[in-house]
Amino acid sequence: MQMNRPSDPAKIEPRDARAKRSFDALSYSNKRRLLIPIEDAKSAETRERRVAKTVAMLSEGLA
């Protein structure tokens, strides 16, 4: 099953190796749970804030 990526996927890719490993280990449903709020952000600032929060959670293993 393929996930739809938002128009600016580079901005939502995890920025460190631990966050990327954590994200890759998630199920499809949990990936969507994290990506939907980022995709739904109306402004770039909100999207960037949500990306930072999500990456921090993934880095700490909290997602």
C-alpha cells in the first residue's frame, strides 16, 4: 500500500537517523497518524512546527 506524500516531502522527512529509523519501523496507520496533521497544515510555519515536533518525538522514541 502506498502513502500519499504532501507536496513538499523533503520538509517532512525525518532529519536525523534515529528519527528516520523510528518512522520506518512504524506501521502504515501510525505513519498516517503522524503525517496527516502535517499535510493538513495551512501555513508553512505551522507545517514546519509540526514537523519539528514529530521529528523530536521520533528521535526520543515517543511516537
